[in-house]
Amino acid sequence: MLIKEKKPEVVFLMETKLSYTKANRISKRFSFQGCVVVDIVGRRGGLMLMWKEENLLELINYSQHHINVRVSDELGSNRWLLSCFYGHPVSSLRSKTWSLLSSFKPEVGGWGVIGDFNEVLYSDEKEGGNPRSEYLMRKFKEVMEEESLCDLGWAGNKFTWNNCHGD
């Protein structure tokens, strides 16, 4: 399993489809000291943030689409906001999650955002299926620019999801 092999300090999972109880059990099995779980709604959703060092992350708030934590170094002097984000899967509701994301930007200090926006910046970031809406991509780019966010790229497989329907 990737967690055992790579031994990450922080793990954020989306669409876990796990109850709070099951998610906590998984966190303990991999020896994470801290865990925040946003429970599933029916059979959908579910977010989970796990971390190794107990005192380095502090929960600020959460919803069905995010978990915000304050990250500190061992001395507690270098603090910044980490927003673990999951964009709404329904295109017509995505603007609501952009507003939510914009509301997180801190007045002072650093800010990092990780997760799945359920949108792409450029059409070549998607393979197969229906083409992305130019309007939705433009709105996503606008949010990224307005909030001074930049795409750090990726490592590993470019495409990690497949609906198994083939093209």
C-alpha cells in the first residue's frame, strides 16, 4: 500500500465513502496521530485528513467540500493555512465552491490548497469523454488568479481516474 511505502506526514483523501468510525479505524491502523473526518452524506462524499505529528496541525473549520487546518513548525512560530479542498462534482454548483475557496484566503501568512477542484485549467488536462466547458475553465482560472494561487503541477501518472466505460 502506498501509505506504508512512502510514509507521508500528511494525507488528504476525498470521496472516501467511509463512515466516521471506519475512517478513524484506518487512521489508527497507519499510526496517524491526528485525524479529521467529514462524514459521508448517504453514499456520497466523505473527506479525511490524517497527520503524524499531533501538535503540528490544528483544525479551524470544515464542510462537505473542505477541511481547513493551521500548520505550525515544532516551535509554533511558522504558521500557515492549509485548505484541503474538494470542488463540487456538479458543474452547475461549482461556483459555490469557488466562493467558499475564496473565503479562506488569509489576511496574513501563507496559504496552501490541496485536493481535487473537479475542474481543469486547460483542456489537455482531461482525456476522453465530453470536452470541458470553456466558461467553467475560465471561471476556475479567474479564481486561481484572484486568490494568487498557482498550480504546482504533478508527479506520477498524469491521469489517475478511469470510469471503466472506455471510449
